Amino acid sequence: ALLRTELNKLCIAFAIVGGICLVTGFIYVSIWTYTGEQQSLRIQKQFVRSCLNQDAEWYDSNDREALPTKMGTALVHVSNAIGRQVVDVYSNAISALGCLVVALLLNTPLSLVMLCVVPIAIV
């Protein structure tokens, strides 16, 4: 009975931590995605302003049909670089660091051996 109540408490704690991680992860990804989209919009507005300020000779020397395509491609790259990819890098780095800390706290000698062996195994 004691083991069952302890396991129930542990399961509830894991469920709470999982729910918190789900909500904070969603907020984290949403904020970074919004930031990337806003930066792309700001760059797009500045690009249009600069195109409208050009002389007519500039349009003769540059391909008018290719400008929107180039701008769209560049904005997708900017949005991706600021948005989802940054979230993935930070999330994976924080997860790796958290797992390392937990492993060191639970079983320090085994964790230190793994830290020495895993880089050799990867190579």
C-alpha cells in the first residue's frame, strides 16, 4: 500500500511536470515564431520602401520580375533562422544540460564514466 501511494504521487508529479513543459514549450515556440515573422515583415516593408525610392534606371539594370522572388526567398530564410530553428537549438541544449545535471546528481560515478566513454564511442 505504501509503495502504491508513493508511485501514485510520483505519477502525479510526472504528469504535472509534463503539463507544465507542454504549456511552456508551446509559449516558447509561439514567441520565437512570432518574432521571426515580425522581423520578416519589418524587412519586407523596408525592402518595398527602398525599391520605391530607386530611380527608373535602377529598374532597367535589374530584373523586375526576379525581385519579388528574391525577396520572398530571403524572407523565408530570415523567418526560419529566427523562428523554429533557434527554438530547436535552445530546447535541445537545455534538455541535454538538464539530463546531464540529473544524471550527475543521481549517480555521479556512472555519469562521469559515460562522459568519458560517449565521445570516444561517437568518433
